Amino acid sequence: MLKRLLVLIVVLSLLVLGGTLVSAEGHTRHHKSKFGRKARTAAIVGGGAGVGALVAGKKGAAIGAGGSGLYAFNRKAARRHFRGSTRTAGTVASGTALGAGVGGAAGGKRAAGVGAVAGAGGSYLYSRHRRHRHY
């Protein structure tokens, strides 16, 4: 019971964090960054994995890396600086990690495999659906 409560708290905190980051993206202030374009994406994913690992160990690292990777590969700057196939691969890999982490935290190795397949399929469908919107 305690394990499921911890998983629920981690997932909800990642959702709140993701919503905060998305709402902050609407600002249009341009400045010179210390990071390179692709290095920033790697730093976002690495930071998410690090925070997840501190909170909940290996499974938390997978959840953190997956969630931050989904954000990093689908933000406006990534759409400008990465090819479509690279963004699709990053989105699918991040969804796979997120699904495996949540599945593993909820039910063990078999659930991690099911979560990985579900995460990969869902993130692939998401990236395909998003690509064809022109407005």
C-alpha cells in the first residue's frame, strides 16, 4: 500500500512539474544561453533522471528521464533544432522509459515490460498525431 502511494505521489508531482514547465514556455524572451541547443535537451533529460533517482531509485530515474524526455523533445526549441525522425525517436524512447518506470514501480518486472510496450506505442501515436497538425 505504501509503495503504491509513493508511486502516485511521484507521478502526480511529475504531472504538476510538467504543467508548470509548459506554462512557462509561453514567454517570448530571447537571450543568449550558456548551453548549446542539443546540450540543453540532454541536460533536461539528465536532470529529470537525477531527480527521479534521488526520489525513488532506479524506477524513479526511469520515470524522471521519461517524463523530462517527453517534455524536452516536444518543446518549441526542439522542433526548430532537431529533425523530425530524431524527435520521434526521442519521444518514443522517453515514453518507453516512462512506461517501464511506472509499470515497474506499480507491479514488478512483468508490469515494467507491459508499461514499456504501452509507453512506446502511446508516445509513437502521439508523435504521429502531432506532426500532421498545420495551423
